Amino acid sequence: MNHQNPTVLLVHGAFAESASWNGVIEKLYAQGVEAVAIANPLRSLSGDAAYVRDVITAIDKPVILVGHSYGGMVITEAAADNPSVLGLVYVSAFAPDTGESALTLSSSFPGSTLGEALIGYPLSTGGNELRIRQDKFHEQFAADVEIPVAGKMGRTQRPVTEAALSEGLPTANPAWKSLPSWFVFGAEDRNIPAAALRAEAERAGARTVRELTDASHAVSVSQPEAVAETILEAIEVCQAAHAA
């Protein structure tokens, strides 16, 4: 790896936060890769994607976008018709088509138990906000993460608005239709069924699909090596294509 690498922008999803990428960042740093974990607002798909586009503009160099969970919705919108984005990495993440929402995709195949683990409360600005119950967080979100770590994750989780999860992808040009993509996810994901992620990876024509045996939704925490390897592969391919 060298100074010509694109910057890797890491976008967390619902019920997570920027520190969920720490293990991945360590692996990338060891390979000389510059990575930035973005604090995803989790307020609305359109607004969250606009914020990521602002960060891309501020960096002012080629980037690879990496999204976890709902963050896949955000990077798909943020990268649409954006010449600064070279590739997309979906980490246990949605890869929506136009009009599809996180809620519709998560229920496209049976198996998700997320709805049973959520609590919601109204916001003064309107609508509702959702979070995972503390007593359910470990088994629901991070079953393969050590309990002390999962406990911290549950207590530092970022809630998401119901509006963000129900908003359909606005763009008519989902970024995975024109950019190379990579997918890595857990076979035991209880938030997004692995079957849904397989189907979305196939639809996107993913360059590589890594399905991690016995892994939970929180693969960036439990298996940062596999996630970092997927990102490094994306960097290599995108860097070569960009230089050509």
C-alpha cells in the first residue's frame, strides 16, 4: 500500500457508532491505508447521505465507501453519480434499489428478529426513534462478541429514526449499478437475514462475497480481519482501475 491509496470512509448503521470500526481501522492502518469513521446522523436517508457527500467533498480525493447495516443505504445514495467514489463495500449492509427501504429489505426474507428487540419513543420534532433493548442487545446484534464488549456497544448505541428506516432510496441511479462492490456478512445475522444479503450481493454483481460462518450482525467488531481484507481487496482493484 502507498500514498496513492484512496481514503476509506466507514459509515456505521443503526444501533452502532463510529467506534464500531476501531478494529477495522487498526488493520487498515497497519497496511498504510487512511480511513475515517463518519458519525452517521441516523435521522433520514436523504439527510444522512447528504452529510456523507459533504464529507467526501471536504476530503477532496478519491474514496471508497464502506457501509454497515443501514449504512449501506446511505453509501448507495451518497455515491450515486459521485465521481469521487471508486467502489463500495457492504458490511452486513443493505444494497437497495430505487424506492427500497431498510424496512422492506429486512423483511424480504424470513429470519430477522430485530422487531421483537426494539423499543421506540416519540420525538419532539415528530415521529419516533428506535433502539435495541439492553437486555436483548447481545443476542440480537452481537452474539459472537464478548459480553463486556457487547455491553458497552449496547450502552453507546446510536438510535435511529423510524423515518430513516422507512424512507425508500431516492436516487434513480443506485451506485452499485455503476461501481464495483464487495460484500461481507455473517451467516448468523439476526438483524438482516443472510439470504437477503446474498440476494442483494448477487443483484449487485459483487466482485467478492464473503459469508462468515457463525458470525453475527456486528462483523466489524467480531471479525475485523475479514472486513479489512475485503476492503483491502477493494482498494487494490479500484486503485488499479483508477490508474488505468
